[in-house]
Amino acid sequence: MISNNKIEELEAVARKLRIHIIQMTCAAASGHPGGSLSAADLVAVLYFHKMKHKPNDPGWEDRDRFVMSKGHAAPVVYAALAEAGYFPVKYLTTLRRIGSSLQGHVDMLALPGIEMSTGSLGQGLSAANGMALASKMDKKSYRVYCITGDGECQEGQIWEAAMTSSYHKLDNLTVFVDHNKYQIDGKIEEVKSLAPFADKWKAFGFNVISCNGHDIKSIIEAMDKAEKVKGKPSVVIADTIKGKGVSFMEAKPLDFHGKAATPEEEKQALSELCKIKDIEL
Amino acid sequence: MQDKGHRIVSEIKKLATREVYGKTLVELGKDNPNIVVLDADLSASTKTALFAKAYPDRFFDMGVAEQDMIGTAAGLAACGKTVFASTFAVFGSGRAWDQVRVSVAYTRLNVKIVVTHGGITTGEDGASHQANEDIAIMRAIPNMTVIVPADGVQTEAIIREAAKFYGPMYIRLSRPKTPVHYDKEKDKFKIGKGVVAKDGKDVTIFACGLMVAKALDAAKILAKEKVSCRVVDIHTIKPIDKELIVKCAKETGAAVTAEEHSIVGGLGGAVAEVLVENQPIPMVRVGIKDMFGESGQPDELLVKYGLTTEEIVIAVKAVFKRKK
């Protein structure tokens, strides 16, 4: 059982990640806040509770691997890496600047801690499969985690990869779908519906788990359940809200898929996200 | 090969480069447990089936899913494996181009994309299966090394080198058996270094793949007409051997390129880029003239699409005239 203290601690981390997401995308005056905010709780639990990793030794052989398949959610990954100690937090504001390691979409050669470069949607799950296969071939115990977007699941390669995950019984792989229900052109169900979404994953041989993607306890329980299932891969469909934590982004998620807040909006966003206990930020 | 006098080891010996690939992989797999091989439902044709049989634990048939194969290869390579991923050239280059670009080349991962059935000699399967554009689209990707071996002996050497070389590579092999003109004992090859297969002073023929043999034949015919041809095998199209190309341009003053590929963007394009910027000289490209192929036997297609010794002879004469 996870303690309430741990849950509160992770909630605070997620809040910090959200603050960084707003600040760094505003500093860059571009980027993808909506889909970064929706994944913040998942990423907080992964980096600060679930994954075995060593920020001072990013190449540690036995580390768990994390692939952000929706590469445009780079800000949330950078925020987590910085908070975990991979690099100084103040470097976050170099996001998208020329010469920065914080590329618009994650780049594994630019930044230690990034396991796979992504950006062209649909590719991350195949790479995650390769890592999970390597883990098994080498008789290692590391797990592989992969976050995909829901809109991303319109890519055919996701389903090619899903067949690979289940055919090779990759029970050391947990896939998360950041199911925030929006894509650039509109609501997913109005652009090209994924329904029946859970059934699709089931049909492709996955153990399907649902969770509230903004409830730390629910996320942890889902991850724990996924790990216990042997002989097949698991997918956690995380019910999330695009722009989570910032009222005006939640209200107009399409306006903040690939656009940063204005300086005025930034103030409002930060005032909503900052609680007294985070005052040291 | 009907001519003697250049580096012909055997007049009758023919080898399919894909066959050599499969056998070489098996040998490499013996000493190097880190090699993993992937295929996309074509292992019987690409000959990775030989590796699959020898080392079933290190072979994955990814099914009819080239994009997923390339992505999986990237993941395996990210965990330290040396990955050979094979399919037909059209699919390895075209179908999975974006996956090669983002998951393999952008990441500079150790994935060797070794494709077979390159070019028009794929034959009866027709235009959809004839990769005549693959060299162009692969060499446009940063971090890629692109190689087209000339024969079976060179293929073995290149595959062995590839296993030692870190980084993404595209190696293009052929379907039919082609003449062997290199000597396994004597001839050594280095990635990125062209081979002067025959010396000459009037015109240089830069060739790759099965056109190297035809260039050597053309040189023999032209020698009778008092045109001295140098034949240079540019097996590595990227990074191209700029130094050798410029040297040949200076020494011979005219160039012909010969490749089993479109004249757009392949060896001809790569050589032209080097020449125009460094040592402009008259040049003619022999290759497929920006068109799709069709079904037919490989030898018939080579003739119909202008990939012959005679075409090279005509091109050399034309360029030789312009030189004067």
C-alpha cells in the first residue's frame, strides 16, 4: 500500500512539473503545453516512484527504460529529468533555443536520460518493444515504459508494434495511453474515433487496465497491476484532461496543443498551479 | 564475363550477393553473440533464414511490418545490440523511410539495414518491387552510410566491415547471381574508399553494384578503339570518396557514371555533386532514366532500360568527344 505521505509527495512533484511546463514553454514562446500537462502525473509517478534509474549515471545498464512516444510532450520529460537531478532546473528555460539540449521533440543524442528520439508519431512503441526484447535476451530485469498519445494511436505503426508486444509476450513492458481525448484538429471522436479503444488493445493481445491519469493512487495501482501480469504486455489507458491544472487550458484544449501561454496567461496559470507549500519555487 | 585482361578471377563464377550475405551473417553470429537479425517476412529471399536457423534466439521475424521492424531494431540497438534488419530494398528504404530517418539515423543507432532485390534486376515482380530510387532517398538522410557492393566477394568483406562499424548503414544487395570479379584473398575493401578496378587515362567510369562488371567490359571494348578507360568502383556512395573522384577527374578529364538505379540522385548525382563543386568536367550518367520499370527477366530489363555495356560504351564516346 502506498502511504498518503508518498501520494502527497508525488502530487507535489507533479505540480512542480506542471509549473516547469508552463514556464519553459512560455520562455520558448512555443511548444506543447496541453499534452505535457495531461501526462504530468504519469511521468511524476514513473520518475519519482516507479522506475529504477540513476540521475548521476544515465547509462546504468540495469535502469528501467522510458520512451516518450508522443515526442511533443518533451517539456514534461525535461521537467522530470531536471527535478530528478539529471541537469539543473534553471536549464529548462533553454527549451527550443538554438544550441540547447532541450529540443522541441526529445532527442536521445542531445540529452542524457532520453532513451529514444521521437517526434514522428507512432514510432516509440516499436523502439520500446526492441528494448523489452533486449532485456529478455540479456536476462535482465529492467522494465520498459512507453507513453503514447491517444491521437497517436491513429498511426498504423502503433498497431504493428502492439502485435509485436503481445506476440513476444513482453510482460516487461507497460504502455500508457495519455487519453486526453483531443488531437490537433479537434476531439478525437470527431476527427477519427478510436472506439472501441480498450477492445482494440484487448484484441491485440494486451492486458488492458484503466486508471484516472490525474489520481496518483489510481496510477500506481494500475502500474502495480500491470507488473503482476505475466505472459502478456499491459496497457494502461489513463483517463486524462488536456491542459490539466490550468483552467483556461482545460477549457480550450485545442488552443493549447502546440501553443504556449502569453505572458498574461502565464501569470494566471502559475497562480493556479502554485500552492503555498510549493512557495520555494 | 567474357573478357580477359582485367581483374577477372573467374569467368564462370557467379554469386548472388544476398546468398553471400546470409552465409556471412551466420559466420559473424558464431563469434559475435551481440548480433541480432530481424526480417519482415522475407527471410527466405533475403537469406536471413540461414541465420534464423543457426541462432533462433537471436532472430526475429517481424512479419509484414517494415516500419515496426525498423523501430524494433532501433530499440534493440539502443540496448547495445548490433542489429541487421533485412527486407527488399523498396520496403527497407521506401516503406520505412521515416522510421529509418527518426528512429535509426537521427539517433545514430547501430542498425544495419541490409536490403536485397535492389534495382531493376528484381525482375518479374515488376515496378512496385524494383527499388530504383533507394540510393537517392537513403543518402539524403544525415548519419547514413550507403553501400552498394559490386559482387559476392566484396559483399562478404563489406558485411564483415559493417559488423565492426558503429552506426546506421544501408547496404543494397541484388536478387540475381552476378559475376564475381574480385579476389577474396587479394582484394581488400574499406568503407568509404573507392576501388580503382582498372586504370586508364582518357575517361573515368564510376560504377557501383552489378554495373562495375559492365564498366570493366566496356573499358575492354573501348581499349580496342584507343579510348583508355579507368574504372572506379564506388561501392560506398555515402560518404563518397571525394578525394579519389577529384583525382580521377583531374587525371582523366571526363567521367561516366553507371548504376542500376535512377539517374536522379544516386551514384550519378553524388559524383556530379563532387565534380561540379571541385573539378567540373564533361560527364554522362548511365542509369534508369527517371521512369518506372516493368515485369520481365533481369537480363531483358537491363537491356530495355539501358543498363548495358553498350550504353556505357556510347556514354564514354559521347563524353570523350565533349572533352576535346
